[in-house]
Amino acid sequence: MTKTDLIAIVAKKGGLSKAGAEKAIKAVLDGVTGALAKNDKVTLVGFGTFEVAKRAARTGVNPRTRQPIKIKASKAIRFKAGKALKGSVNK
């Protein structure tokens, strides 16, 4: 599914125009992105939880040259599916 497909579904199910649905989806995604940028956890009950996890600096290996390389510390987005989402996928 692409963003365009999602916009069409939200417009149809929500009784909105495609432009209105696109604005709504953009607002939701901007809200989630903004919260994660502040290291906040975003919980959508029944759907799941998004959170930021810290990855420590570590040493890796360049697969082409087999030389060790240093990988900087970074942040990663984690998603844990909620019970209702898991249930609907595992029917």
C-alpha cells in the first residue's frame, strides 16, 4: 500500500475529499514525527506504540574489504504492535 492508496481509503471510509484526507494523514504523521523527534513515546491504543531507542557506538566490519569500521551511536524508531492489530492480522 502506498500513501496515495491510504489517502483514498481514508477519504472513502471517512467521507472526506481526497484533499481533506491527505491533510488529515499529513497532520497525524507530522504529530508522530514531532513527538518522536522530542524522544516522546506515541501510543495509539489498539494499534501500537512508536518509541525512540538509542543504539550504542560499535565496531562493524566492511563486508567488501573485511576491515573493521567504527559505527557512530544513533537513534532508531521502534514499533510494537498492539493487541488489536496483532489479532486482526492473525485471524
